[in-house]
Amino acid sequence: MEKRIFRSSATKAVHAGETKEKYADSLTTPIFQTSTYTFKDSKEIEAYTKHKKERFEYGRYGNPTEKIAEHRLAALENAEDCVLFASGMMAITTTIFAIVQSGDHIVITDDCYKKTLEFCESYLKRFGIECTIVPFGDYDLMDKSVKKNTRFIFSESPTNPYLNVFDLKKFREIGKKHNVITFIDSTFATPVNQKPLEYGIDLVMHSATKYFAGHNDILAGAVLGNSDLIAKIRSLHKALGGVIDANCAYLLIRGIKTFPLRVKKQNESTLEIARFLENHPKVEKVYYPFLESHRHYQIAKEQMKGGGGVVSFNVKGDLESAKRFMDSLEMIYIAPSLGGVETLITHPALVSYYDYTKERRLDLGITDTLFRLAVGIEEVHDIIEDLERGFANI
């Protein structure tokens, strides 16, 4: 592939990873809807198997449409390489299994995504892999939790739902001190707002379902880092088979083209909404990293260019008050995702943590009055007007 160098994120989002001349003079990257690829003769087979000539063989090992998406994401994150998966959770689980083996140990923070914690706490034990969970932001305890058999330390930044921001410099220092891999889920930030690899973090993960795709119509995950680590992950990925299909890869490429524009709009709108919520008489508390009231405001301003498109808040009252607020919304959809063009709201206690006891939920900080608002690209005043409609019924 010809090397085309682009400096700005907006231009990379439109052009990176693909040649200017495409099949049949198409402007867009074609969808290669095939499960297998043919060889002309035995010489071509030998060129591929013996001389490692780059080409495609079978759909589980790669697809031209998928490859363009990987190159484009790598360019946006300033990574050496990227590997795509069928979902964000597939990206996390495959990466973990590629790094660790029986007898190893990992360290993660308690503010990670619920399913990530479940996987590390429950499923890894079946394979003889130990997991230590440390409170988010307790860097001393994280440092002390690293053992001789620790293979990596993992966190998210910002986190869900309280938008806590991890100090990437401290994270890197702990990893470097103990010579262990540092792995961060940067889905909520996106490379528009934060580039963990530039802080020396080894691996960065994204649920590409969210901001990259941006239209709530596909599932995808991505892991990015140096070529050696990604090659190791890609090798296991080929065996496990959780590949993204060509049509999803095409939709992901299409979404990436407008991704910087959408995120910048969402940054602006969400900050305005966060300030509105903070001053509303029916709101108890607001969580947004670019509000001065947020406990990680200073570090967020230092390592992020924008606060992102998610704001969480507690309404005043009880569970019934929260239900009346949510049920009164007309434009905003009740749904558990984020990063798309539509504004979505979710109630973690009723949706993500419905199977937990109230006591366990409260231990995690998931109260009956907590909401997470994922801001879309609608006119910000329309979103605020709809929120007011909900507040009027508390």
C-alpha cells in the first residue's frame, strides 16, 4: 500500500489507511463480501507460505475492508498497529488471554466496566489466573499489588459511570517500574480527547461500537499498540475467531470519517449540559471531568482536550422520582449505549446492575437516583428542553 501521510485527525479520519486509487475507480472502500481468497497457482501459494508475501487467504485471518479500518484507527491513535474484533468485550478477553497464562496475575481497578470485572474475577480463575482489584486512583496500592508473576495492569479512563480520570503518567511509571504491560480502555475519551500511547501506555482498547462507528448500528472492538504486541494478540484472534465482518468494517470506516466532527460537537454540548445540570435545583450531583467540581478536573484538563460526550448525575428524590423523570422524556431515548448521534439516557440501577442487591449496588456507588446521559449531535437546547420536561415531573 502506498504511504500517504496526513497530520490532522480530521484528515486521517477521511483518508488514512487506503490508497487513492481503488477497485473499479470507487471513491469509497469496497465491501469485500467473501469468506475465502483464491490462488492462481502453486507459485503463488509458495510465495505466500514460504516467502511471507502479504495477501489474504481466509476470512478469519483478515479482510481488505477490515484492514483499511485497522490502518485508519492506528493512524488516529498514532499506533504502530491495530487489530479489530467483533465487539469491545471480544477485544478485551482476547487480549487478556494473549498476554497471560495459567499461574499469572493481573491487576485491574474497581471502576472498570461490569463485564470486564466479571470476566477477570470469575472466568480467569478457571484457568488459574489470579486477579487483584484495587480502588480506582489508589496508585500506591496498585504499585504494591504488582507481584513477580503480574503480567499487566488494566484500567479505564474516563470510567463508567462516574467519569473518573486515570493519571496516565503515574500508570506508566508503575508499569515501567515493574516491567509489566499497561493496558487502558479509552472508549469514553477517544483519540480526539486523549492518546494514551503518547503517554507511554503499552496497549489501548476501544469499543468501536461507540464513537468511532457513531450510529448505534454495529458492534466492534479495537486494540492498538506496538506491532509486536498486536501481532501476539492477532495470532490468538485468528484461533478464537471473533472477527468483524466486511459489512461492519465498511460501516465502521464510514462512521470514522465524521468521528472527529461528532466528538467535538459532543464535547461542546455535554459541557453545556453538565453546567446546566449542576445549576438545576432538582439535581443533587453532577459527574463530568471538565467541571471544576469533579474530583479529577485538574488531571482531566492536563491530559484531555475535551471532557467527552457522557455526563452522569443524581436527581433529588428516590427511585420513584427517578422513574418519573425518565418516563417523561420525549426526545431522549432510554438505552444503555453511548457515542452515537442520538442522545441516550440509562438508569444503571435498573439496567446494568438490576441483578445486584441494593446493598451491593450502593457499595459500588450505583444509587437509585443515578443517571448516565450519552449526548448525541442534536441541537443542545433541544436536549436541555427535554431534560427540563423530565425535571418538571419530579
